[in-house]
Amino acid sequence: MPTFTKPRWVLSEREATPESIFYARRTLIKSAGLGMIGAAVAAPAHAGLLDNIFGADTPTADSEVDPTADLYPVPRNEAYTHTRPITDEGLATTYNNFYEFGSHKRIYNAAQKLAIRPWSVILDGMVEQEQTIDIDTLIRQMPLEERVYRHRCVEAWSMVVPWTGFAMADFVKLARPTAGAKYVRMETFENPEVASGQRQSWYPWPYVEGVTLEEATNPLAFLVTGVYGKPVPEQNGAPLRLALPWKYGFKSIKSLVRFTFTDQKPVSFWEELAPTEYGFWANVNPEVAHPRWSQAEEKPLGADEEIPTQLYNGYAEEVAGLYKGMEGERIYF
Ligand code: MTE
């Protein structure tokens, strides 16, 4: 067995995770008279200040031009309402979890190394016919819309984000699963040359997640190609990621390269790493604590207060029916 060093958010109390460093940094910004990170354009400048202080990389601009950039912004689907303010773009795009690029939150600069073109997505397993689809062909053929979703990380921070993308149900139609398929297993790219985290062999790379076919075809399940009216940047999971707003954020797998339809329940990255802490279902429930911290409240990025967490992250009406009769199972972990 390799030496197993659990990532900090697995190992320590939430108070000891990098997010507390993040909030401490914000306090520092405030006391330096610069105010909170504001517009996207302001973020790199602030980050530069912080990085000088904390010794991180100097942020660099992304020089790649996304071939689908002309498609954005797209009209918002107002059926997906939100009661909290939309999180500042600068925060949502500089405070990330993407272990392929490091087990801390400031990976946005390192993630720019990911070449997001050419990029193709494999659809295989229990499907009528296996397909490999070029990402631009895919994006241009799907009905794009914007949806504002809540996102609740298992670490107890949250955000509200305007994603652009398409219903996963439409993608399942494109895949044409055969009658016996019950689950969709998804995989992130694997390239340790650009993703330094993938050189840490104690992690079970590639990052894998899974959902049932019923979950994948629930109208809320959304495949994301953009955010804040632009193509999604590398650090948020370019060029294609998942958004499952009723589940803890680790289910929303980034930078997808493969969808395998199967009758076997997939074992996810975190489940494989720490099975007593992370399960397959991971539905948000404020009353079911993580083994090491409460899930009753959450800290919205950019807010100075904690707010109560909601059952299914506020989406019970849409998804509770998926779990009828499963009360005996560990569906909130
Ligand atoms: N996907 C991959 N491939 N690798 C990751 O480390 N982290 C997950 C999820 N998807 C992760 C991932 C976690 S824990 C969260 S909270 C969200 O991505 C964070 O998404 P964001 O950085 O866009 O906020």
C-alpha cells in the first residue's frame, strides 16, 4: 500500500481546511482597504496581491480562444429560481476544488495548463453504439440554456452560479443506452504531465463519479459548458462538467472525457479513498452530519454569515421522489 495522505478536507476539521485560510485572506484584503473581490477583472489583481503575501504562483491570463465562445451568452431559463444572490464571478472562479491540480483552493492558475482543445468525449458501455464525439460538435448540437443553481460543497461552503449547458437527459438520449443500463459512470481526463495532483499516486485517478439513469435523466441534472455567460474556464471544469445541485459538490465531476452506461454501481473517487466518509448518493441533508463536522449550516462564498442548509440543497420538490422507499439506505452521505 502506498503511504496514504488524506487531503485536508478529508482529514481535518473544517476550521483547519484551506477555506479558513481563504477567509483569512479576505479579511486581509479588507484590512488593506481593497474591499472584497469584486468583478472578474478585479480578481487577478487581488489574487496577485495575495500571492505575493502567501507565495503562490502569479496568475496568468488564458490565451486560448474557445471555438464555441460565439455561442455565449445564452438566454436564462427562469424556471430555475434562486433566493440568494449570485456569487461574485471572481470568487467562484478563483476558489476551487480540482484535486488534479492540487489539494488546496488556489488551483486556478495551475489549471490553465489543461489543453481543452482538441477534446473528445467517449460514450460507451451499454449503449446501442459506442461513440466518440468532438466537444465542439457536441456543444453546437445541444440546446444550450443558462440556469442559476445553488452549489453546496461537502466542506460546508456554498455558492450560487449561472451555469450554461444542456440537460443531461438530452445527452442520455444521444447516447441511446440499452435496456439493462442502470447507471452512468463518468470519468475526468488523466494526464499527470499537466495535472500535478495526478502524480500523487495515493489518489485513485482518474476522478470518477456515478449516478443512476433516473438521476441522470432528472430534469435538474445539467451538463455544463459555460458559466457567467462565457465558456467555462479550466478551473471550473472545462470544457464539460456536471452540475447536480441537490448533491454535495464532489458529485459534480469536472473536465469529462468518458460516460459509460453500465448495470454496475460505480465506485466514485472519494468513496474509494474514504468509504466511511463519502458514499454513492451524497444527497444534501442538514440533519445528517459528516462523520467529522455538522452539515446543518453553510458559508456562502463572499458572505459574512452562515446560513441554514436545506434538504436536497433546496431541490426536494424536484428530486425527493427519486429516493422513495430508500429510507433505510445511506442516501445522505
Ligand atoms: N471534479 C474533479 N475532476 N476533480 C475534483 O477535485 N472536486 C469536486 C467537484 N468536481 C473535483 C471535481 C468538488 S469537492 C467540488 S465542491 C466541486 O467540483 C467544485 O467546483 P468549483 O471549483 O467549480 O466550485
